[in-house]
Amino acid sequence: MFFDECAEVQTQWLDYWQEYAVKVEVPVMYALAEKAWLWTVSEQHVRDFARGFKGESEGREWVGAGDCALFGS
């Protein structure tokens, strides 16, 4: 399952996430770990993602943080 999800993130998720994001009507706080291995991490990407939501949103890069997948290694 994990590998299927990773493949979808890289090939499909970017095409449809905004369809879901515009339907979210509660405030969203989003943080992306600086050392995430699955995502392209930059302040601009974080801001662009947060802006995709209809309601109030905030996005920040979590400087120095590792991805949760790294905790098991």
C-alpha cells in the first residue's frame, strides 16, 4: 500500500487535490517538514498549497523537522 500511495502522489495527486481543497470550509493550518523526502519543500510551495483552500489557511515550512517516514529509520 505504501508504495502505491507514493506513486499516486508523484503522478496523480497534483492533478486533483485542488478539487477537494476548495470544498474545505474550516480553517487549515499546514506545515511541511523541511527534510521531507516525499515532497518538494520550499516556502513558495507551502504558500501555494495553503492558498488552494477556500477558507482561511496558513502554511509554514517546519525548519529542521524530518519527515514522519524518517522516524522509523
